[in-house]
Amino acid sequence: MVVAARRYDALVVGAGPAGSAVATLLAQTGVRVALVDRAVFPRPKACAEYLSPEAGRVLARLGALPAVEAEHPARLAGMRVVSPDGTSFAGRFSGARAFRPFAEHGLALPRERLDYVLAGAAVAAGATLFERTRLERLDREPGGAIVAALRSARAVERLQAAVVVGADGLGSRVARWMGVARRGARQRLALVAHVADARDVGELGEMHVAAGAYVGLAAVGHGLTNVAAVADLAALPAGDPEARWRAILARFPRVAERLAGATRVSPVRAVGPFSRWTTRATGDGALLVGDAADFYDPFTGEGIYAALRGAELAAARLRPALEAGDLGRRRLRGYDRDRLRTFGGKWLLERAIGLAVSTPRILDHVAHRLARRPDLADLLVGATGDFVPVHHVLNPVVALRLLW
């Protein structure tokens, strides 16, 4: 059956880190927020499950850090990268001594727990959470309000809001409704599982690279290790996610040896293909946050920090717009400028790292240099950890040190 529309100030589609964070920030100031997700929490999610040191700062501002810490996440002191020829270098967050991170470690915990904590924080702040509810349609009324058709097990419900926030991930329906979703040519797939009793998994996250593929290993607490394998979709054999996951791992004999005695304790979950982008993150009565706005390569582990920080930027623009009763794109497009100022350098760094990772000869050369220059490795890892300004890495002096 169809029931009458309920009225809210903001509809947030997707209750992952980005959606729950923006819902929390808006609800804390009295905004009436509806937070909608297809899942029931807690629920698992394919992800590298890494939070950079600066992600902890945003969690603290949200008031969610104590609850996240209570989940006993793993603490990661830095990252190790193993290049295709076997050369490795390691950078530590504590090593970039000229810069002070929020903490000298990142955090890692299953998304099943992280997302449950953050969705709970949104509800505690006053947001209304609609679980097991799917967005079916968005329409704009003559006065500018957005009307959403939401399908749950009970009914199709109409919900009216002044603004819709798309936090609904890679295949964002909100982005498609806005007309800003685009697809790129290269497609990659990530396959992720948790294992118990992996050998020699320590305080550093690890990235192992081969031509056209890479594997990440990181402790996520409670004796579990996240094993994320990423490869070009066209290069993967046919088969179910587990078969494809094992096919990628077989290309990394040293990793496979360390997992030989491990027990897989979760299904292998797939996410991707990673081939979409958006022309902008704002529209009339709408904006995008998290992966719906832009997708970060899992190699650099930017996704959760970008989701949380992007939620802060979005809420800062939405609050005065709601108070003024003006949710037009001219009012909201400052959010696009905020994102460029905040993430523009990281986008460049991500692309530079992506070029190196996709070109084995370049990565081997850079790995040899960084293995001999731990100070530069610390600087690079600090930049990917979100506390070293990117211009300290992307400058001619550092480039010369890396290449010659």
C-alpha cells in the first residue's frame, strides 16, 4: 500500500560512514533527518576497513571515537609496500616528525562494527533510521521540495524533504538522478575476506603489488586479518568471488604462504567495478558525500577519512542553507569548492600513486629509493595518513629524491 508523505528537512540515502556522519551533524543542530539504508545494522561490508590517523580526529569531533575504541580496533603504526620485484619499504606515522597527527596510529576494525556505531550515533543525535528500506524514486515538487518513494517490507512510503544527500556508494541512485554520474574505461574489482591465524601480521598494514593487481593485509582486531585483493576485471577468471579472490592471491606466493594455515571466517565479498566518477557533487536540493561523490582507490586507504571529512563539509553548507530556506545549487555549490580545497591535493597524490602502482618498473624504482630513505617513506605515509600536507610530497625536491 501507499501511505501519505512524511516530512523531514533532510533525507540521507545510505547509512555508511558518510551518511551516518552527515545525519549526526545535522541532527545535533535540530535538523529533522531521515536516514535510509537497504540493510539492517550491524551488517558486513566489503572494504579495506582502515581509518587514517586523522579519521580519528573527525570521529572525536562527532563524539563517536569512544564507542569506536570500545570495539577494540587494531592499531596500525604505518604501512609497508612490497613492489613487484620484492623490494619493500615502510613508513610510520610517528616518523614524520615535523608534523603532528591526531594519533601516531591508524585504526582498523570490521565495517560491520564501525557502521553500526556510526548509525547508532546518528539515531542518538535525533535522526530517524529507516532500515531495510530501498530508495525507488525521487521527484521534485513545483515548490522545490524532494519527494522520495521508499520501499520496505511493509509498504511503499512517500517521504518529503527539502534536500536529499546521496551517501549511497559507487552505484549511487541519487547521483544518477542528479545527472552527474559518469563511468570510466578501466574497471577493477576488489574481493575482501577476513581470516584468522594469518602469519606475521603485525602493526603495519601491508600492500603487495604485482602487474595489474595488488593485495592488502591488515589486522582488524580480535585476531582477524582483512585480506583485500584487487585486480582488473578483464584479467580475472570467470567464477564466484572466492575463486577470483584465490586466483589473485595465487599471484603473490609470499602472501599465500602466510595464509596457508589461516582460516577464512567470512564469505569473500566483492565490491566494484571501480570505474565511476561524478562531474560535481551538488545540484538543486541535492548533494553527494562519500563514494557517491568520488571513489578513492583502495590502495591509498582514503575512503573512510574522505567520507567522514566530506560529511563535515556537507553539513557545514547544509545547515545555513536550510535555515535560509534556499537549497538551490547556487547556494550549495560552495561545497564543491570546499571539497576541492580539502581533497584536491590528495586527488593528485592518489593519481601519482596509481600511476606508480600500475607501472611495475616505476614502482620498483621508487621502492628501492624509499627503502634507502625511510624519512621520505615516513613523509609519504604521513600524507596518505592525512596529516602531512600533500605539497610536502608533491614538489620537485621530493620528486628528485625519489627518482635520482
